[in-house]
Amino acid sequence: MNIKTSGLKNTDYKQAIEKLKSKKNAIILAHYYQTNDIQDIADFVGDSLALAQWASRTQADVIVLCGVHFMGETAKILCPEKRVFIPDSDAGCSLADSCPVDQFEAFLAQYPNHTVISYVNTSAAIKALTDVVVTSTNAYQIVESFPKSMPIIFGPDRNLGNYINSITGRNMVLWDGACHVHEQFSIERILELKKTYPQASVLAHPECKSALLKFADHIGSTSSLLKFAVTSPAKAFIVATESGILHEMQKQCPDKLFIPAPPNDSTCACNECSFMRLNTMEKLYRCLRDETPEIIVDETVRQKAEKPIRRMLEISNRLGL
Ligand code: 13P
Ligand code: SF4
């Protein structure tokens, strides 16, 4: 994205954003993987499920979704009457991109009579082909709400799908997609860290490879990892998910030590999602000011995609998630 600088000092963005927000009756929803300053200015910070739940309930006229494109799309699908913006239109998702709609359609045709369960990290077009959407917070419970005998296709994340298969004893047919961030964690380097911090608990997102999940002390969505960190008696944690979550962990547990799990690339100490990190305070300010980039979803696709998302929200609500 080619933008000229706004001329504002970094400290001025906060005030300017607050002003625009109240003028336009806007709400800022941010994912835990956003930069610290964006998390701090957001009205709400949460995981993918919580962002969808907030979007579905808000009275605001405008939603600025500080996250990646599929999160903005989910908000727009749930709130067609509202205007939804994301600070950088290039903030995509390698996992969502690993599932192109024409190929997924051909894949589904090979498995007639299968229920289609899709991770929320998908385009609106994939959701339109789906029976029920899940996030990492509710995937286990939603899969288990179907009879064991029911044939299921699960996509696009093969690691989350494998993990759910392993804990449920199911044999869901999996789409072969993955997230480039969560697949990058180095088991060797995490085990090295364990030697330095033998008491540290390993927290892992289920998008990580199964070899890493095997030795994790807790596996769960970003909100689940956060909850575990807060309630666990452990004092140190090695965190195998995008390092943005460490901001909230450290805020809620100032006396505990959080160590970002290192990726395979030894030149970097932590693992950041390059898409999530495209959003900045300056882009957030400009997006509110100029009302662009806006999330637009084709109405026919939107109507089809809304059903499996609403189904997810209803089941989650029933289960108290
Ligand atoms: P959750 O927000 O469900 O933990 O998922 C993480 C993720 O990969 C978002 O892109
Ligand atoms: Fe997508 Fe992975 Fe980035 Fe999440 S961390 S937005 S799954 S690329």
C-alpha cells in the first residue's frame, strides 16, 4: 500500500483516532496479534470468535477491524448494514490463501454427503460452501456436536484438523492447508529454551505442527492460552503462537515470564504474522479519517456465508463459549 505520511507525531494518533471514533460512532475491534499500541487503543481485543461475537452485537455504525481480511469479512457478513474497514487492505492470511474456492469446490465434489466444517480463517466464498464455521476456541465442541458416524470434511488447516481428529478419535477428511507462522516454530530451539527454563510451561496454538503439540502443556486458541497463563500456578511460559498475545499476557500477569517460541529462522527471536503487522496506528488513523479501505462482500455470497457463521455463534452461545 503506497501512502504518504500524515505528518502527525506518533503520540498524536491516539487523540486523533479517539476524536474520529466518537464523531463517526465507530468501534475498534483488534485481534491479539496486533501491535501493542493498536491493542491499547482498541475498544475490544480478542480472539477470532470474540471478534465475531462483538461485531454481531455492536450498536456502532462503523467497525474498524484491526486484524486480517477474513476477520473484516466476517464482521461485514454479520453486519451488512454497517460499514466495515481494515487499516491495510493487504492484510491477508496465508492459511485462508491456502484454500482457493475453485479447488475447494472440486475437493468437496469428491466427497458427497459430507458435512463441511470450515475454520473461520477462510474467504467469504469458502464460507458460502460450508455447513458450519468454527474457530480454534470452539472447533472441538462443534465437531463433537455431530454424531461420530457423520462423515465430515474439515478445512483448511491440516494441523488443527489433525489435532481435532486425534482428540476425538474421528477421521475427518482434511484440506491440506497451513499457517506460515505457526508452522515455523522450531522444536529444537523450544527444547533448548526448556533447558534454560525447565519449569516453564509450553503453550501452543493448534495451528502448530503435531510434533510440537505432542510436548505442549496446554493447547488452545489465543484466548485459551491467555486464560491458562492467568490461572496456572506456573511462573514462566514458552508461547508458541504469534507473539502479539504476549502483550495481554504480560498485562494480566506482570509477575510472570513469557518467552516467545522461536521460529526456525535463527535471525529472529520471535514469530510475528507479517499480515497482521501491516496494520499501524497511522493506517488506523487514515482509515477512520478517509473511510477506506472498506470491506465489501457480494450480497449473494454474503447471504450464503452468514448461515454457517450464525450457526457457529448459536452453538457457541448454547455452550457458553
Ligand atoms: P484465534 O484467534 O482463534 O486464536 O486464531 C488465531 C489466528 O490464527 C488468527 O489468525
Ligand atoms: Fe493467518 Fe497465520 Fe497470520 Fe493467523 S497468524 S492471520 S492464520 S497467517
